[in-house]
Amino acid sequence: MALLLHIDTATEHASVCLSNNRQIISYAENADPKNHGSFLQPAIQQLFQNTAYQLSDIDAISVSNGPGSYTGLRVGLASAKGLCFALNKPLITLNTLQIMAEASVTHMQATAFDTNYLFCPLIDARRMEVFTAIYDAQLTIVLQPMASIINETSFQEVLVTNKIVFTGSGHHKLQTMLQHPNAYYYNIQHNAKNMVSLALESIKQNTTANLTYIEPFYIKAFFDGKKA
């Protein structure tokens, strides 16, 4: 059994959930990015009030560790580290873009989609910049996470031979300038539930974070989540 607490405050939509292996036991969310800090601790308390478990029962905590909002990442990681130190539990750090890709794959699996599709999450990083990466349907990295200035030629080399599903807060501005028969744009909202399988895989691979030295994965020095 793996009883896990999952924390995601990396983007505009924050959420937490408690899972037992692959089963979601309790879940809470917040859609106001200005209130992620005040949302998080009460939400975690509520998760356990809704169940028969105590916080001390968890086996580990996973956190969405970036890229994303500078403030949101600090809120999530600080809370996760504090709980792990207090409870003497391991910390699992997950890439936000991979969590978003997992949400896209899960969404598309509910349809008759081509399993050869690639998945490109885009986090709006102000002006014409995004944080992005590309994954295949098994969540293997095709294009490494990076900050990118998007334009009408973005992703063209990959689009020549691949169908790509674009999602996330940055996909709207890409859609205004990039129209391609292999480009598909979807509004798919990821949340902490999409962290469960990734966290379990990290446990299987024994890849936990060093609590003393772990920092958010910013890609760039600062991103506050506000549009220019």
C-alpha cells in the first residue's frame, strides 16, 4: 500500500489529493491563483477530516515542482518540505509539464485517439513566452522542458511527421498564430489527481528528493503567473 498526499500549486489552478495506491480517497481544489497560500493548509486538513486517515499515516508526499508560478512553486514546495521534515516522510518532486501531459493522455484515452499523438503542455510565461516540453503517450520526453518564445514557426519540425495535442494556459496564444493540420488544441485542466501514477512510478524507481537541497524547477528566474 502507498498512501500519498499530492500537492499542486504550480499554476493558476491549485489542488491537493490523498491517494491509496491508484485510488483517489479525497480531493480539494482552488481556482484563484491569488489564494493558493491560504488555500493549501486548510485544504490538507480537510482531506484527512474526510477520511479515516491521519496525516502521520501517509507514506510520502508528492509536489508539483515546476515550472510554473514563482510564488505558487514556493508555496507548494515549502509546505511539502515542512510536512516531510515534521513527519519524517520522503518527498517526491514531479515536473509540472509532465503532470499536464499525463492529464492530456488520460483525457484522450477516453476517446478513440491515435496513440501515436504527441503531447505538448504550454504554461503561459508572459508576453509570447511559454514553458513547454513534448511527451509521447507513455510520457517519455520527446522535447526537453524549456522556456520558448512562440511564433508561427514553433514546433514545425515536429509537426511535419507528428500529430501534437497542445494544452495548458499557453495554448491559446499559440493557436492564434500556428495553424497546422497536425496541431490539435484542447482545454484540458490538470490537477493533483494526475500526480498519482507519476508519484507511484517515482516510488518504484526510488527517486525521492533531498529535503535539504531541493529547490523549485523554475527554468527561468521568475514567473509570477500574471499576464503582461
